[in-house]
Amino acid sequence: MKLTASPFARTARAVTGGLLAAAVVTLGGAGAASAAVAAPAAHATATPGDVAHKYLTESTHLTIRAAAKAAEAAMDAAVAEGQRVSVAVVDRNGNTLVTLRGDGAGPQSYESAIRKAYTAVSFNAPTSVLVGRLQQQPTLKDIPGTLFLAGGVPVTAKGSPIAGIGVAGAPSGDLDEKFARAGAAALRR
């Protein structure tokens, strides 16, 4: 599709969190826009509403099956040591994929596991490492949905975060993180 607009046309970008969220074309003044659509070639697979490939990006996401495998491995590691925990796996965008609440896990552990997983994937670092960053940047703790306690680890592919695993409920964050790492290790097999 070819779009022509008046010389008064402006392009604006809506930006959220430093990422390009959408592109909007706004017409100003008395300008008008017209579209000329050529007949598609018989072999073309694009539809008239498709955007040019140069405006797209690709990302890698953990499958639900892999998320379940990681969560179960983390829970199994905790149970093997007699710990009562909750486990959460979130995707690259921080959306919860899987949560497991172990038998006898405390009521706070469920939400804490989600927030640890979210924090780990957001910063692409274990939450135990991020705790140290609070000394230099104490306002990090004010970011909604984050929890800067040990027990969350990122899952990466080619160095980029694709998921986060959070564990909460063990008597120490070191144990929570050990179990989260067991979940991540299950994805390397």
C-alpha cells in the first residue's frame, strides 16, 4: 500500500519505558491523505494491512512446556531438601507463565516468587546480585513489581533474557536462589 500525504503531515512516536510502542501518523492543517493500493501479485502472502519488515523485531520466548519443566525442577530441588516454597516462571515481558505453591509454603511466598522472577528477567541478573545495587541506587526498590531479595534468576538465550525463575519460602534467599538455579539448569539438558 502506498500512502501519500500533504506536506503538513507529521510523524509521531508513542514511547513507553524507552521502547517504541507504536507509530502514529497525524495529519495537520487542512492536509489530506490518499491511499493507492495496487493489485497484489498472485504469489504475495502479505495482506493490505501488513507493515514493512523493517518495522518489526523478533524475540525469543520460553515455551509453556519449558516453563513447567523449569518450575518442576526448582520445586523438586526444594522438596529434596525438605523446604516448603513457591516457584514462579515469567516470560521476557514479565508475564507469569507457571506458578507452583508447594505443600505448606507460606502465604507470602507465592507473590514473592513472582516478583523475584520478574525482577531477575527485568534486570537480566540474579536478584542476589541486584541486592548489592540498592546501595548505590536505593530507588530501584521503588519500581513496581520488583523484589530485591535473593531467589530469582534470569533464563537467557544467546545472552539475552527470555524468562525469569523465582523461588520464595525457604529460610534464606541463598536456598531460594539455589532452587531457582536448579530450575534454570533443567533447561540446559
